[in-house]
Amino acid sequence: LADFSVPSEPGNERLAMDTVAETARGLGLSGENLERLKTAVAEATMNAMEHGNHYRSEVPVELQVLSRDHDLLVRITDRGSGPPPTEDGDTPDIEAKLEGIQTPRGWGLFLIKSMVDEMHITGDEGHHTVELVVHLGAEGGK
């Protein structure tokens, strides 16, 4: 449905979010479900720009929007190396963060996963991909 890239520069997560949202609207996604998807796409794109591509503007974040069965899939790929982050990392503990026991950072994957129906992370030596899945037509969604 869409296949595009954005330079790894702060602010380009909005371009990614808006492009994905326009495509999702065409499939009937709206309201709170669309807003959740937009949040997940923006956060995943920021993570890809920062952690995968280290904000090197010449290294793009690649995005694909696909429709499969009754699902909308958004794949966000960076050029990170090493093992991909785990989907089931530690759940952020707000009290521990406020007390300085946990870093104030680290909400990204937790937030992304809570915004969509499914999240999958894959990777190899030269890429990491976060796949977001939204079930279309599900009443209320997540």
C-alpha cells in the first residue's frame, strides 16, 4: 500500500506517521485506533532513527504499509547492527524511574506494544525491523 523512506533526522517521525495514517484511513481505520497507530509509528520511527541509524541523515528509515487478510501491517526498518531489541524487555516501573533506580528512558517498546494489536521485532547483521499489526474491523481494537 505504501513503501517509502525518511532521512534519520529529528522530526521526520511526523512525516512517517502522517504518511502511514493517510494510508490507514484508506482502509477505514479511524478514531482512537488510528491515533494509537500514529503514536506507535512515530515512536518506532524515532527509535529506528536514534538507536538503529544514530541520527545519520544519510541513512534512511524504511517503512512499508501492507494489508494481509484482515490486518494492517507497518514495517519500520533501520540499519542497526547487532541483535535486535527484545519484545519482552522489562516493563518500565514508574516508581523505580522516579527514584532513579531505572533510567527515565526505556518506555519506547513498551508504549509501542501497548498501542497496537501485535508487535514483532526481527533483525540481522545489518537491519532491525519492527512490525506493527492492527486488526482491521475489530470493534474497539486494542
